[in-house]
Amino acid sequence: MSIVYKNTNSDYTITVNNGVGTFTVNANTVFNGNVTYSTPATTTFAFLTVAANNTGNITDMGLLAQKSASSFAGLRFDTTANTWQISNAVNSDGSAITSYANIGTSTLSIGGSNTQVQFNQNNSLGASANLTFDYANNVLKIQGAGVLGNIGTTPSTPSNAVALYNNTIGDGATGVYALSSSVNDELISATQAKKFAIIF
């Protein structure tokens, strides 16, 4: 069968029933260009329906991205898994070369207990009781040493730990203080330490 070409010298618009009718194409359709969907002014929803009128026989439906002359990536909805899936390498019919992976349905696995800081542990979320953050009191604790933010006042004495905090700059010239059950004093700068060594 020969191919028939139709060409116009300007934009071409087809209006069906004053814009509210249905235009149906009973054939495979190829668009060599960008496709723009304009949302009707009477609705806040805009959806492109894939596999319209599917009665359940089609189990995988989606979109292909052509990466080169013969390579494709795929986005599909799999009715068996009941989830959206992606693959970076598929055939031109959407079948997988690289297995499709589920997206948007996995449950985030949190490491550790409440207040423990999350970190990458072999590509999974890990946590440790030695690394915690108390959001309510703005306290980060690392291996039993509490490091407090710019609070400017003396915090509560920690139990079996040392807290570092800032306050008014005193004779140590740093404004950084160490607080434990036995000490609450300013850390001294190297310059001040040299001065005190000379004087005393």
C-alpha cells in the first residue's frame, strides 16, 4: 500500500463539535514533533490517557524516550505489580532490556532510634546512639560530647558528658565554654595562653 502525504503551508486546526467532541484515530500514530496538550478552561485537571479503553488485557502501558537511533528508556505502569516502573534500557516495544524498577511505592527505611542522625551506611540509612540531634533543644551530641548552637547562655549540666557552648567572651578570648559535672570554664586561645605564661 502506498503512503499518502498531506501538506499545508500554515497551521492546521481540526475542531470537533465546537471543541467538545471526540477525535478518534483508528491506527498507530507517529508524531514527528512536539506535542502540546491545552487544558480546557473548565477543569483544573490535565491527563494524557495511555491505553485508553483498556479492558484489562493490557498489563503494561506507558511512554518511551528514544535515546538514540536504536536505544530507548521506558516509563510504564505495571498492573501486576500495581505500580509505576522505570528502565533505562528497553526495546522499541517497551519490553525490558534492563529490568524495570518500581518507583514511588517504596517505604523509606529509617536507621536507628528517634533523634539519631541518619548517615549513608553501605547505601542504606544508618544511625548510632553516639550521634544524635535534639531538635527541641537545638543540641547535637557526638560520642557523649554535646555541641550546642549559638545559645549565648549556660545550658543545663549534661550527665556523663561534656557540653561545648558559646557565651560572652571572657579572659580566654574565645567565648567557647566547656561544661561538665565538674567544670564550667572558657577555653583559652593560644594567644591568651602565651600571655598568661609570661605573666604567671
